[in-house]
Amino acid sequence: KTTRMTSMLLHLFLITLFCYTTVKAGNYTFDIEDYGADPSGSADSTASIQNAIDAAQAIGGLVIIPPGQFRVTSTLVVSGTVRMQGISPQSSTLLGDVPSDAWILQINGATGVVLTNFGFRSATPGLNNGLLLTKSFIMTIQNLQFHECATAMWSITTGNLDVNSVNIWNIVNYGIRIQDTNGDAFFTNIHVNTASKTSTGLYLSNVSGAKFTNCDFLGGAFGVLADLNTQEPNPFNQWLQFLSVDCDTVAADPWHFESAQGLQMSECWSGSFPAGTGIWLGPGVKQASIVNHQCQSGDICIGNNSPSVTMTGGIICNVATAISSSVAGQPVTSNVAIY
């Protein structure tokens, strides 16, 4: 009898614990439609989405973006730990109808934010920007899409950024812009396709460290542009690494590096640069290693002004000039096939 009573009490306790856990987990989930967001895109959903964000970040909760196009007329702001999750980047969309050059979503002064499985679209092509990251740390961004934005993503003074599986279509200014970081950034499976001959797929300025794997930056003036901002206290990109990254431009240089303390490129590609240079290296590039690079269909494959460059393996074909260098003895090449 005692054993049976103990078993019943244990069973009751487990049921109570299960119900409490379920309710508690549910309290950490905030669906923007429950706050009045309109999935048709007709009504303004800004306040509804912001209210869901505010409620979630107060307890480190989860914001759910269900299928639909949710019109946003002023910048949504995340300033605390929160996870924003859609059903898929194709079906769950924040539709930007904000003032010209404003942002659809800003992450400001936050830590531990996760964004996954939703999309951004400018209601007027090329007018609105997508995602702005400022003074935030330990960010995870996965499986997002951006359509017809002016700039898709801009990261300023952020640290420890992990970005995976992002598709960016028909941008006008910048696909991804990373500036003044104080922590490393890792990008994997990024696709950028530009809509303007003056746009840039990836812009880097004063980056402490960044690695890009399995990416492509297509169209525009520059595929990858690493700039040198001498007005900053630390006017150099520290270390930049590219593995299996393709750049194809229509106006200027697929790869253009003004500065980098250390640059590593492996299994990358330069294509379609009729009036530009496949890889342009400025004197601010202190050391560069280029391995198995394929360069084709352009004017100059390598334009070098760096004091220390090694180029190992790879193919150079269908270019007017294979290598042009202002530094004697550089680059040092080995097993590079030139056709």
C-alpha cells in the first residue's frame, strides 16, 4: 500500500512538472501575430512586432515570425538577448516600408542574439536597408534572405559574429559591410548578387579578423573590397581568410585589398573583369598567401603593390596581363599555370 501511494505521488509530481515545464516554455515564445501583426502586408505591423520583441528580450525569449509579409514602417530595435525565428526565409518576411536609407531591423548593444529562418525585402526596390548590427556581441545569424535592399547587412563595432547560409539578391549599395570590429567574424555559405554596376558585394574596414568559406559575390564594381580608413585609430584589417570564395564583377576588381596585416586566399576565383584587376593588392597588405587561385576573362590577373606575396598553384587564363607588380621580386610564384 505504501509503495502504491508512493508511486501515485511520484506520478502526480511528474505530471505537474511536465505541465509546469510546458507552460514555462510556452511563456518564452512570442508569436508576432498574437500581438496583432498582419501577415498580408497591408497593415502596419511595426508596433506589434516591436511589442513582441520587447516582451521576449525582457526574459531572453523567442520571437516567432510566422508565414507572411509583415510591413514595417520604422526601424525595429533589439537591445537585449533574444532569438528571432521564422518558418523559412522564403515564407516569413519583414517587408521594409521605412523612410529612405533607414533600416528594417537594428540590433543595438545586445549580446547573444540569434536570427534565423526569415527574410527581408524592401517594398520599394533599392530604397530600404536590411539588418544593422551596432555595438553587439556573440551574434548568430543563420538562413536569412535579403531582396532588393539598398544594403543588406552592415555590422559596426560588433564582435564574435557567426553568419551561415545567407542569400542576398539585387542589392544596390553593399551586400555585407563589416566595419570597426573588436572580435572575429565567420561567414559560411554566403551568396550575394548585386543589381548595380557601382555596388560592392563585401566591404571590410578595420576588421580585427574575418573568415569566409564557400561564398560568392557576383556583379557590381567590387566583389570584395578591403578598405583603408586612416582616420581610425587602428587603420588596418588584421587577418582576412577566404576559402572557396568566388568573385565576378562587371565594372572594376573582383578582389581589391587596400589593407590587411595578413591575407590568406585558397581555392578562390576571379572572373569577368574586362576593365579591372582580378586581385589588386595595395601597399597596406603586409603579407599575403594565395593558393590555387583561378583567374580568367579579364585585363590584369594580379596587380601587386604589397611587399610580401606568395602565389602557389592555380590557373591564369584569358587575361591581357598575368601579373603586374610595383615591388621587385613580388609576388613569389610556384606552379602557377598561365594560358
